[in-house]
Amino acid sequence: MIKGYVLVFTTSSAFESEAILKDLGITIKLVPTPREFSSDCGISVYFEAKDKAELAQIPNTLKEQKIEFDIKYI
Amino acid sequence: MQNISKPIYLDNAATTFPKAPGVKEAVSEFLENIGASAGRSGHSLSIESGRILFQTRKSLADLVGLKNCKRILFTLNATMAINTLLQGFLKEGDVVVVTQMEHNAIKRPLNALKSRLKLEVREIPCDSMHTVDLNSAKEMLKDAKLLACAHINNVSGAMIPLEDLSALAKAQNVAFLLDGAQSVGCVEMKEVMSQVDFLALSAHKGLLAPMGVGALVIADDFAIERIEPLVFGGTGSLSEEEIQPLFLPDRFESGTPNMHGIAGLQAGLEWIKKQGVENIHRHELSLREQLLEGLSGIQNLKIYRTKGRSGGTLSVDIPSYTLSEIGEILDNRYGICVRVGLHCSPSSHKSLGSFERGGTIRLSPGAFTTKEEINFTINALRDIAEYKGQK
């Protein structure tokens, strides 16, 4: 299991990312951005990817949708 | 005349009533169980509020054929959307083209900007049937920066030839602002964002949702940095900075949005999607046809006919009465709610020929108006008009 956060710059992007990643079937949850991560938006997308293949879908799909983001692993 | 148990509402061009099924419940659900500000906090209620905001943006984008829903910029109403664009896009010395039948939502901000920015405002002639002169339009668009006009006229119901005007504007590289206050939700507009650069809309009219929500829609390919925001302030993003964010929608959406209104808008959009916009348009057109047929031939009653495509609105007059008398009789004696007068659109009345008279009786059926109600209205107007001068 690979866990982490997708950090985005706007709340609109957070909700857009939530909708996109939910469609991919990845376990996700919108959460307040942890203090240790720098983010311009108060909300981030917490994710749990089953394996590397599922993890790879996250940046690939968000890039396709032209969403600016950063990923932090925990 | 039959007795009526509730008022017949024919003032849908001002605001639609009733609202779509589910709207009242969505507003109530938001106020009772969500309540939080969208995009301002990380707690569960704020997140739920933000989800509603995002979903509504997406639903609106789908309705008008926009790919990037962040280019839906929420405002208070269509007027504020128009002001945002005119005040943020026009620069000193620009040439703006409008038609001769624009609502004050376009005329007043343009007139206010005219002297401040030394604008040149050109008016495309329209005839008394509200037909736009396309040959003049072609000439007038030369060297212009913006074409701004209403899709459906709020007095006569006439629809502008959108495809033709769009082609003329594109050919001369003129940006196009469409005021969709009377058309969004009433007319199929899946292609509109490929025909215009900006669309102003209101939630409380064709979208059958509460008052206090509108939107300015910016086309997917329009360079957003060409427009300055009208309102600056807190956005819930980049809080450490004291300058406005550049990204969308935050650049144009400062302050807390009307979230219970937006929750209602989402419900309205869902209902409209289920019904199909074309079916709603067909219904409203059939009621207009019924009015035209039923009112034709009534002595002393004048119909302001239009040419070409239209929405459901129709203007009439009974010159032997004052307009306010007719409005009052229709309301008090028959329970029919209409708007008489100039409808915030003196230009429309000047081109129709009804300005000197002080306006018209505007009959604007909506998605929930029935054939029986229209029939009752036709009979009421016949009674009034044929009362042989006695009042």
C-alpha cells in the first residue's frame, strides 16, 4: 500500500481531483492539508494506492486533465 | 370565465416561478445540514459545501458545452456578469457594437464606461419585428473590440441570429459577449461556447433556481489575462499573499458565494437535464403559438410579432387602456401576473415602436405554464379588449 497526498493550488482543483481519482477507483479522501506540507490550498487529496501501477495513474490522469499538483508520500 | 384557484404566473421573463422540483429541498438541505463556507476550511461540512460548488460548476459547463469548468465564474446575477466583462475587458478608445434593442444590463454599464474610457458604441439597426440587420452588423464590426448583445429579447421574445453574428465577429476577430439571461435553460446551447467568447447568465430565470446567483462563462480558448477582475478580496486560496490570485476561478470569485442559492441551482440544472432543454423550448414555443393564435383577431388588441426564431415571450397591447390599468385588471380580476411597462429595456421598445406608449403588456410563459392557463389568459384579454371602451 502506498499512501500520500495530492497537493493542489485551488480548492476547485481539489474537488476536480477528487472526482477524477474516484472515477479511477483509487481509495481517496479530501482532508485538511497537513501542516508539514506546503500547499496553497487548505484541502488535499489523501490517497491509498494498492500498488505502483495504481499509483502511476494518479499523476498521469491529473496531468491529462491539466491540473497543477504535487505529490507527497507518507 | 372559469374560476381560478391560484394566480397564473406569466412573468417568467422577470424571474421564473415556480422553481424546478427539488430546488426548495436543496436550498433547505444546505441551510439545515451543511451551512458551511465552500473552500474556506478543511472540515467535513466545508468540504461538502465545496463539493456542491464544484458539481454545480460542472453541471453548468455541461449545459453550455464548456470543457474547463473553472471558466464558470459565479456572480450575483447576469447583470454583474456583464459588468465584470465590460469593466474588465474594455480599454480606452475601444469600439463596442451592440444591437438597437439591448436591455439596460448592457446599455447602462456601457453608457457609464463610454465617457470614462472614451468608447465608441455602435448600434446595429433592428426593425419593428426585432430583426437584426446583418449587413449593417458586418460594417459596424470593422475595427471593433467587442460585440455585446442579448440572445433572446426580454420584451418581444425575438432571438438574434447567433450563428450569423458569431461568424461575422469571428471573421473580424471581434470578441463576442452573449447575454443569455432569457435563453440559458430555455434554448439548447450545447454549442454556444464555440460561438461566443463570453456568456452571461442568471440562475433565477431559465435555470429555475433561486435569485442571487449568476455566472460569467469564459470560452475555453480565450486568454484570461485579458480580463481584469471587477471584485478583489479573499478567495480561500494563497491566504499568505495580499494580491489577487491569477488562477481560475479564484481570480474572479472573491468573497463568500451564495452557497444555498448554488445548491438550488444544482437541483435546477439536474431537473432541466432530465427534461431536456429542447423539450422545455418546444413547450414554451407552443404556448407562444397558442397565444398568437388565440389573440389574433381580437379587436383593439395589438400583437408585437417577431420574425424568425424566438423564446416563449410575447408582447401585446390594448391601447384603449393605460398599461397600468391592464396590469391591475389582469391581476385583480383574473389573477394573472404579467409585467407591463418598459421592462428595463427602453431600446427594445424604441425599435418595436412601443416606447412612446410607455411599453407593452409582456406575456412570458414558462416551463410550468399550462395550455389551460394560456387559454384563460386569452379569454381574459379578449374580455378586457372587447369591453367596448367601458372600464
